[in-house]
Amino acid sequence: MTLFVVAPDLMDRSKIVAAVPGAVIVPRAEQVRAGAGDTIVLDLSRPGAIEAAGPLISAGARVVGFASHVDRDGLDAARAAGCEVYARSAFFSRVAALLG
């Protein structure tokens, strides 16, 4: 299994990589080539992230997304696309358990 991280914010990436060493940082969701057994973490606030989730899920990947708790539309759209969705604070308080 490979963990891909699509989160442009350096602090976000460092928290994820600290929890799951070996995670692969990818600049944009469209660049991820994942398949069955892989996990992709998406910062859902980034342009194109939600649209990229569907094909990744169809390829058999687990997609875990996070966004601000006030972005209800974005969280709902990602959930409808098949993502596991977390408010940003909930995601980072449990990142090791969710991804480890």
C-alpha cells in the first residue's frame, strides 16, 4: 500500500508524514496514479481535489479528505463522490489512527 498526500500546505504535509513515514507527496490530485490498496489524502479546499476523487475511488483507492468544518458544501460534495470526509481539526487530531 502506498499513501499519497495531496496537501500543498507544508505544515499539513509535515504532520501527515510525521504520522506515516514514507508517505509520497504529490503536488496535484490529477497527478496521482493510484490503484487498489492505495490511500490518497486530499486537502479538499484545493481546486480540483473533489473532481479528482471519483476516478481514484473507481480505481480502487481509498480517498480520505479534509477541509474546514464550515465548508459544508465541499464536505458534502466529497462525501457524495465517495471520499471519507473529516473536518480539518478532526482529521489532524487522529491522523495516525486514520492512516496508520
